[in-house]
Amino acid sequence: MRLRRFWIGCGFAFVALVIYLSLTPNPVDTGRIEDVKTGHFIAYAWLMWWFGQIYTARPTRIATAFALILLGVALEYAQGLTGYRTFAYSDMRDNALGVLMGWIIAATPFGRSLLLFEASYFRLKARGT
């Protein structure tokens, strides 16, 4: 990965966005599918998919998955302390399910999206277009 530092920086910006959205007094309501909050599920699936493309070694992916699950748990407790957000174990579950889905997606050809983007970008750059 030639742009690894850039991709990692983007990933941490996404983490910062999730933290902000988790603690803002006026959260975006993304609805539910069955009993799963789609915003939680999608946010954590995105984070795991993103970092899963950068950290491809299994031990590092496992550590990343645990770190994201712990982030979701910590943010849920932080929400409970705010006085304007609520604490819910179901949100922790939705976050963890999102991490699992992100892991699965990262194991598919979509888990090479950043590499494919880089290859296309540098190929076009070499041609001068």
C-alpha cells in the first residue's frame, strides 16, 4: 500500500466522526431494521471494513476488531454519563454485529478497494492524465 499513512489518517478521521456522532446531543436518526439500529451497524461495519483493508494480517485484524468493539462499549457508557443520551446494551450488540459484517466484507474482493483505487490512481498518474 503506497498511501498507507493517508488511509490510516482517513480511518482515524472516521473514528473521530463516530465518536462525535455518538456523543452529540442531537444524533441523526438512521432508523432500524428489525431491532438493529442501522446507524450503529453501518458505522462499525465501515470502520472494520476500512481498517481491515489496511491491516490484513489476521492477528492485527483481530486486534482491530476488539478495539472497535471496545470503542463501541466505551462510547455507550460515555453516552450514559452525558445526561442527554441513553445507555443501551442493544447498541453495543449492533456495533459488534457491524464489526463482524465489516470483517466479512473485508475478506471479500471489496476488501481490496483501497488497493484497487491506488493501482488505478498511480497508473493514471504515470500516464500523465
